[in-house]
Amino acid sequence: MIKNLSKKYVLVLIAAVSFFTLSIFNVKSVNSASLNGYIYKHNIKPAKITEDIWSKFPKYKYSGGKPKGVVIHETANPHSSIYSEIAYMKKYWRNAFVHSFVDDKRIINIANTNYLSWGVGYPGNARFIQFEQIEVHSKKAFAKEVNNSAYYTAYLLHKYNLPAVSAENTGKGTVWSHKSVAKHLGGSNHTDPIGYYKSNGKKFFGKAYTMSEFFSLVKHYYNKHSNKTTTNNSNGNNSSSNSSNSDVNQGNSNPVEDKAISSNSSNVVNGVTYNDGSGKDVAKLSYNYSKYGIYNHVKNAGYKTTSYKWKKLGVKAEQLVYVNNRAVHNKNHSVWYRIKFANNSNAKTYWVPEKALTFNSVQYSNSSESMTFNGIESKLYDNIPNSSHLSNEKMSNYSLLGHAVNTVQKATVKDINGNQSTWYKVSIDGHNYWANANSFSNN
């Protein structure tokens, strides 16, 4: 009897242990299902992109004119909301700001992605679009947030015609974590969102979520969008950037283009090459300006031209004028400028030959120094301001403060009032910009 009871007890115990063991493995199996698999299984859809552009963010061009990739951040604040993070960033944007914020329900774009932000330091700020992820605290919320982030990354890559290439291991690509930027490019020592992905992945899915898995999800949306675009184009519709716009909601604020930070673009019409300036360049009428004509358009440029009498315009030698365009005849190489006599948008414009104007005098020389930007924020230009080539502001040195750059040319400038200054052409991320010598600490 005692023997039979013992045998029965052992069988019951074995059954109980087996059930408990199976239960544990079953729970582990459910929790360790991949986050990406969970998204696919539950057919989780990304949020719409809301544009709510804040007009007070600065508008500086990327190095090379457009972004080269996307950086994924994470706030490292377990108690904040997407709206409190946005409010904080608007208040302290001079320290740092990103283009957008993402959580499980929203993708909110607050800074125009056509212009750089500063969230990773030099040189990444001048290269990448950047967005923050808000910390969320449930399995479903984490899956939805990561899904939104991957979708938004793919959307941005398509918007700027960039390929989907992970930069995590090689430091060469278009999809970056803040950690990969810090590791391969420098500028900071941050490691987000690696820790956040790791901890929430383990907590909700039984294993760390990685940037490799995130990139796989980005590729899913990138390829899906490419297929949709190919289908649309075969039906006669527009490009991928247009199809992307259907995924964007316009918020209360619209992007504001800064006309003062335009590209010095060339446009050839009837054998004449036109180059836009920013409109901020100034010159003076030369002492013998009246010997030269003043017209409504460049002469012999394929347009009907009308000439004006200088006397009727009430101007005099050495009067300040505002210059916003330069034209060069491709055959006879004559140079013309479009000018205004008042610095307002309604002022009438005229075209004059180059000898009617006096610009800053510039003497160029070779230079190959290492110069360090000091603590003074300043503008970088494609050409020296108020010179005969006309200039455009291309970027700020804000994200470069304290960093060294190499010079490729030096210029000694004597302005139209007789004052002298020195400028350096510096190489930044493969592109050249002019900076005033006062921007450097070792000048």
C-alpha cells in the first residue's frame, strides 16, 4: 500500500513538473517571438506623418545641399510625452534640436527636413535628418513605435532619393543610430537608441531588439514603397516623392523657406548664364557709372530691352545698390548685374554692365592651414559676400564650434568703404565654404 502510494505520488509529481516546464517554455516562446514578426502578424499600420513646422528653428543648408541619411535617437526620459519633449525642444533649441518626434501613435515633424538640425555634433549635423523616439511602456506600444520609426525612416529615404543602406557596422550608409554616428564620425559619446531597444526588447519580447532588426523593418517599408511607386508610375502618375505626400498631414504651421539661404543656381537662357545671389550683396555705382547704360534686361539676350536715363533715376556716383543676380554672355563673356536702389521686395530692378558697379576688392592666395572654429556663431558662404561673384549663405558654423577644418584658399578683402578683412575657404565634408577669419580661434 505504501509502495503503491509512493508510485502514484511520483507519477503525479512527474506530471506536474512536466506541465510546469511546458508552461515555462510556452511563455518563453511567446515572449521571444520577434518584434518584427509581431508587427507583421498583427498587421500593425504606421501612423500618419503630421507636419507642424515651427518657424523659429534656424534654416541652414546641409553640406552638399541635401541630407545624406537619417539618424534615429531616443529621449532617455521614461516620464516624458511627445508633446512635452516638443515643447522642451522649442524652448532650448539653441542647445540641440531634431526634425521630428515619434511615439506609438504619432509621427510629428516640427523642423523643415530641407534644413539641418543639431543633435549629433560635427560632422553629422550637416549630413543627416534626425528624429527622437519617446520611451513607451507596453509591448504593443513599443511595437507600434518601432514600426512608426521604421516607416518614417523609409519615407525620408524616398523623399530625398536615398538608398536604404545600414551604416551601423561600417559607418557608411544612410540609416544611422546615434551610437553609430558617435562611433564612426565622432561629435558626441551617445549610444541611443541601442539601450532602449535592448531593454524593451528583452522586457516585452524575450530578447534584445537590435538595429539590424530595425533596418530589416526599414527595408520592408522601403521596398514596399518602391513597389507602390513603380506601380503608380506605370499608370502614368508622378514620382515617389509625390506618392509620399499622401502620407503627410499638414499641421497648423507650414514649412517656411528662407529666401536668404538659397542655392547659387545657374540657369542658361538664350546663350546667357544667370546666377542667383541671395539679394544681400551690395555694391556701389562706379565713379563713371553714367557712361554705361541701364536697362530692363541684359542686352542681346533674346529679350526686348528698354533703356533708362540715369538722370531721371535721381542717383549719383558711389550710391549703394543691392545686387541679386549675375549674368554672363557665353559668347562675348560680358558680365551684367541685376540691381535695386532700395532694399525692399517692391523696389524696381534694373540690369547694368559690370563697369557701372564697384564691388569689394578681393586678392586670393593659396592656403593649407588647420583652423579651429571659435565660440562665435557665424555664416559660411559659397562666395565672399559683396564680391563680384555674388554670395549665398550655405550653413552656420554652430555645429562646428571647437572643431578644426582645413583651409584651401585665403582672400584679403578691401570693402567698398575701405575696410580690410581676411577670409578663408575651408573644406567641410567634401565641400568648400568661405568663412571670415574672425570665426577662427587661431587667426
